[in-house]
Amino acid sequence: DIQMTQSPSSLSASVGDRVTITCQASQDVRNFLNWYQQKPGKGPKLLIYDTSILQRGVPSRFSGSGSGTDFTLTISSLQPEDFATYICQHYANLPYTFGQGTKLEIQ
Amino acid sequence: EVELVESGGGLVKPGKSLRLSCAASGLSSGFPFRSYTMNWVRQAPGKGLEWVATISSNLAYIHYSDSVEGRFTISRDDAKNSLYLQMNSLRVEDTAIYHCATSAGPGRFDSWGQGTLVSVSS
């Protein structure tokens, strides 16, 4: 199975900050990488698919990049509603696996 | 916007069975339930997300994670806009919140339900 490792595991930031979260795959997943946002008690929300394509309705302050084994999620200017856990997921092959999550907290 | 509501979770003893359901609503006529690949994904307490099973539209393929293969069965009833997960021979390690999720495209989980909690304990 492909292991997905996110860093950092937690992050404190302020409204207006630019934030970058990284995700590393244990094998080449090409561009088959998605990002989700999860808030307590809710199901995850798809933000970005195929590494860099913004899901419909997701604000443009979110962006994704990378290829192969190294990927990043960037939030250009944090808004209060962005404080949540962010999770990467590959779909290069089965089983699809997820990162352990990055918890973004208010500083 | 697609809304998914899971049900059927609860507390069961190891070795017993449980059947989860997922009801979909808010679907557009242009992309009805039968057009979606559907999935179950679980999250154990304090742990990350784990893909469990996938069933394609028209039942072209069904896949399971190794951890549930042979014990769980995913199925769907397109006439009822519903997805199911029959879970047999439950183990303590199956304890988790079980989410259903749609896939409008390969490998991505577009819409998710809030989940239903399954607790397996003696």
C-alpha cells in the first residue's frame, strides 16, 4: 500500500496568513492526489482533485501543486472558516489511502 | 447539492453482523444516483480515514480493502437512491464512524455524509 505522510501534523496560524501543507507519497502517484477539509463532527469536504483542480464552489484562495511523490496545499489568505483539518488522498491504485491529517488552529 | 445520510450504526459484539444504509437526496436529473460510483470510508476514533469499499455505477466493478474483504458486502439500490454495507464477523478493530461518499470522477470522494458510528465491543 502507498503511505501518505503529511507535514506538519498541526499548525497554528492567524487570519490573513499564507499557509502551506505538504503531503508525501511513498511511491509515485503521478497527479492522482486529492485534498479534503474536515471539521469536527462532519464528513470531509473535497477541496482539490487531480493535484490542482479546484472543486466547484471552493474559494480561489485554495490551491494545490506537485507531482510524483511531493504535493502541497496552499491557502493564500486564511479566513476564520478555514480552521479545520486538511487531509490528502491518493488514487493511483487500490487501496486508496489518506494522509493522517494536518490540524490548522487559530494562533 | 447531493445530501447523504447514513444510518444503521450501533453497538455490537465481536462476531456479530450489522447493515449500514446511506440515503441520497438532492440529486440532479442530469446526474442521478445511478450515475455515481459510491463508496464507504471509515474513521476509527482518533485515527485517519480508511477507504473500505467501492461499487461502480451499473455494478461494473466492486472493490474492497483487504481488511474487510470476505466479511463486508457493498450493494446499492438505484431505485431507492440508496447504498448499503453488510458487515459480518465484526471485529473490535472495525469500530469507526462509517461515511458514505459519492465519486463523480475516478478516485475522488465528492460528497460525504456525516457518518454513522459502529462500535464493536464485548
